[in-house]
Amino acid sequence: MADDPRRNLEEIRFFRDLGFREIYLAGAAPAARPAAAPAPAARPVPARPPAGAPSGSDAVPTDPARRPVVPAGFPSLADLAEFAAGCPRCKLSSKRTHLVFGQGNPRASLMFVGEAPGAEEDAQGLAFVGRAGQLLTKIIEAIGLTRDDVFIANVLKCRPPENRNPEPDEVAACLPYLREQIRLIAPRIIVTLGTFATQAILESELSIGRLRGRFHALGPVRVMPTYHPAFLLRSPERKKDVWEDMKKVREALRE
């Protein structure tokens, strides 16, 4: 039990929402960056190919060297989203309903990255809007922020069939978009959600269990790996681990 009763309320709310009845120590909520205009990709991205993309039978090149190049140096997320619209860089492009670019504050200090869209995300063109997304919202609110304060994205911008795991060629095809998102947003901290997002961003083969719980460097950005909300829905006993990770994120944002 914390000596300062003011530190208990948010802890109680967090564990109440996530199914726990224990109280843990916590600090004051971090100050968020001033809210900026909503990210330009907070609506479904229209299905049209980027300039110079192949068409017809060549819409999904089997040779990576023939895929449309994702150049660096876009002036804004809006420009990147427009380029990404209708992207044919991997085999998932022919099966999607919407490309899920990501949404939130384009100047966010904190960015969340998952692995891939699910069925609800594919239908709406928005990241983390299903059951896992609802849990992610509670996690964000537990550290004193809202979804409008952060930016939420995935490594893959298209849903894999039946929500299967991302395949290496799909990750390789989509990583240029994610890297450009990170450059444009310039977050202070990225929280990677689950194994695939963590391994892709950190270029590591270690498991999420070995990587979570401490910060890793990605240039000037600090990366905190933690469990994916979908995993927490199946394994609620791991929610406490995520809370410990998020307390470290909150403290780092206050620095």
C-alpha cells in the first residue's frame, strides 16, 4: 500500500478494469505533448496504388527487387499515407478491405506498435479497434493519457488471412512504411506490443519474454517491449507484467 493515498486511485481503476483487485504503487501521470490535429490517416485509406506501382498481373511482385520503392523523406504523415494508399508491395494487398495506416497524434511522445490489423481493423481501416484495442485503450488511460495523445500503428498495414502470424516477406515489405512513420512522428518512446512488433523494430530474434521489462535503444528513441493486448485476453495473469512495463514508460515520459 502506498504511503501517499493520492497515488492509489489510478492503480485501483486500472486493475478494476483489467480484472484485478490489488493495489500497486504508481506515480503521477505524465504530461502529454500539446494535442495536435488528428493524424491524417484516422480514416480508411482509399484503395489506389502509389505512383509508379505495378498494375494488373504484376500487382504483387514475387521478386522483392520489383516492388514499388518506399522513399524516405516524406514531408508529412499525410503524404506518406497518400503514397501508401493501395500499396501492392506484398501478397496481402489483394485480400484487404482497407489498408490500416495508423492513427493518433502525429506529434506524439508515445507510440504503440502492434503486429498486424485484425478483422475489425481491416473492416474500418483503423488500428486497434477490436477487443484488443479496447484493452489497449484502458492501458493508455491507466498512465494518464488518451488515444488522442499517442499514435497507434502496426508493423503490417494489411490483415493476414485468418489473423495468422506475419510472414518474413510481409514484414520486410511493410517495414519501410513503419520506419518512415517513426521518423515523421519522432516519438520519445515506442511501446512494441508482442513478439513480431518487438523483433521487427529491434531486429532481434529473442522472445518477448526475454525482451520485455526494460528499455532498448532505437537511435534516440527508447523502446519498451511488452505483451500484446490480444495475448492478455487469453492470459490475463500477464496483465500485471504489462502494468509494470507501463509504469516505467510513464516515469520515462515524466523525465
